[in-house]
Amino acid sequence: MNPTVIGWLPGEPLLPAVTDALAQATLVFGAKGFAPLAERFAPNARFEPFEAWLAQLPERCARAIAQGERVVVATTGDPLFHGAAAALLAHFGPDAVTVLPERSSVQLACARLGIPWHNATLVSAHGKVREPWSWKNAPHHPLRPVLVAAAHNRSPIVALTAPGAGATEIASALTELSLAHRYRISVAARIGLDGEALWRDLEPSQAAATAFPHPHIAILTSTTPGTEAAFGWDDDAYAQRQPEKGLITKREVRAVALALLALTPHDTVWDIGAGSGSVGLEAARLTPEGAVWAFEKNADDVAIALTNARRFHAANWTIRHTKAPAGLEEAPDPNAVFIGGSGGELAELLTYCWQRIAPGGRLVATFVTLENLATATAAMTALDAPWHATQLWAARTKPILAMHRFAAENPVWLVAATKEPS
């Protein structure tokens, strides 16, 4: 016997195939709200709510089936859209699970609000919310997928929400990310339930001041096209320390460093010695499904990097005020590490990063002094890391009378290494 996964929408009639499956069931797993449904349509079945142990659902189903039970798993809407069916298919295989979907809540929300969704970006903000979204928790907050999609100017963005990560909180975070001018927010709440309500085309300031009942779906539609490039932003686009303007990895070096890092969309990146944040912020644009953890020892530079994060809408970026390697232990193992400054502990830092970096991961470090270059290559050699170095010496045009000349930038060395895959 195989498990059957059904979809149901409150207030809507059940599909005939669903009523047949329930009538034959001896055990129904589902959310607490499905108890009346099971009592009515599955008179021969026990009902067990699964909220407390949802991660164990495949194993529980397997044990019940082995004991001769006819198992039905009851979910809302389409069980394959952020639903329980995915885990069951992975456990039993695609031929061993019967899925009987209903219309999804997304489909109904868009129909209620009159929003075409054939090109929508679908995201989920489900998850346990311990505190409001901030730069401190950006990489792992449930709102991250919604905000990253907004930072990349997706439209419409259709978001499944949860308490603490709903339309109100999305609107507040858009303001913090300097994105409020770019979006309007529509909300469909309690679809098919008592108290169903709709809100259309709210300004984020209006949405931030509204308490929307749960469950609800938030739909963000863009009103202003984004113009930010993926990377290679002009140096002057960044806030920089004054009067020491120039504490920034220059655009030519950023471009080569990011190429050597060979980032993928899901990478976790460390930016050590972040300064104004330029490398890490551009890396964040290239890793929309991943996250960037920046570390900087100078408090003034941390504040400047936060200013730049707002300017460039870095929803998957965070920064810690610390002198690395202190503080790195709280970050997840990286797939890519960029070191722009070491605070005088270069060999120790390289050793620590190389030990933590994931198999197949990349490390890139930049230097402007021969002494640090020698320390780095010696440390990487001692680690048996397959390093190579690139010298970059760029020159930019500057006016001279009615003509132009080339003015050389400081030479920079980039040391790069890729860890062997496991």
C-alpha cells in the first residue's frame, strides 16, 4: 500500500477522488484543522495531527503502512507547493505516492486580487521567527527569500507568509532596504475561511501600519524598474570613510576577485576585512539563494558598510564588528572566502579559513605589500593549498589640460586557491 496525499481548501467541495481516498483510509495525518474533515469523510480512520513531528512524517507513514494501515496525508491546497508531498516523494519514490491536489492558495489569491501570475516569483516566508528582520539576522530570517526577490526587482512576488513574517513585516523591511518606493503590496487573507479579506495596492507605509490576519498571502508588484547591475559598481557609488576616502577594493580588483571566487547562486560567502563592504555587497547580488557574512574590526567602517547595504538593497548580507578570526565561529562554513584585510594575523586567519571552507570552495585574498604577499604564499604552501597569484596593475584616465593621461593605481596581488572536492 502507498500513501495518498490530498489537498483541501476550506469552504470548497472535495474532489471525488479525495472523498474516495478518505473513505478507504484507516489513518489520516494532517494539521489540527483537518480533524472535522476526517471525522466526516473518513469514519473508519484514526486522525493524528502532525504539527509537533512534521519532519518525521515519511518515517511515520512508512511504519503505519508496514503495519497494514491505509494512510492519507491531508494538506491545504496543492501538496506539491511547499507542502508535505515533496518529503514523501523523496522518501517513497515518485511511483509510490498518490497526490491528489486542489487549487493552491496562490492560485486563489491571485484570482481574488486580479493579478496574473504566470511570470510570478513564488517564495515562502514560512519558518520560526525569533526576532524582526535586521542586518544581524538577514541570512537566515524567514523573510530573506521575499526581500532578495525584491532586491532583484522581481514582479510580481507572491509570498506565503507566517506570523512574524507577514505583509506588515515585509513592508517594514522594504523600507529598511530602501525598496519601499519600488513596490506596492496586495494581501489576500483567510481565503475560504470566515473573515476572508482583501487589500489592493497598498503603499508599504500603509502595509507596515496594518495588522493583517493570518493566514495570508502577500503579493508585491513593482512600480519602478531597478537599475543596479549585478556587480562592477562605480567606486563613487559607495559611501567611504572620510577624510580617508578610498578605503575600498577598487572596481577592477573587485571584478577579478569575484571572477576568481567563481560564485554560484547558493554559495555562503565570507568577506573578511570588509571595509566599505564593496566586495561582499556585490557578492550578495551574485548569490541570491545564498548569503554573505561580512566581518570588520573598525566600527566606523561597519557603519559605512551598513549605509552601502541599504543603498544596494543587500537582503542576504550581514556584518559583524569583530577582528577575525574572532567571531567567525558563528558563521556557517563558507563556499567562498574573500580576505581584504587581516588585522596583522594573516597566517592564522588563512589557516582558519582554509580549515573551515567547504570542499570545492574557493579562497581569494588581496595584498598591497610584498611582506603580506610573502606571508600568504608561505601560509598557503604550509597548508598544502594549491594556490596561484595574480598581479593587477590598473591605470585610469585623468584630464590634463585639454587632453587625458593615464594615472596608475596601486598594484594589487590576488592569491587564490580552490579546495579539493570531497
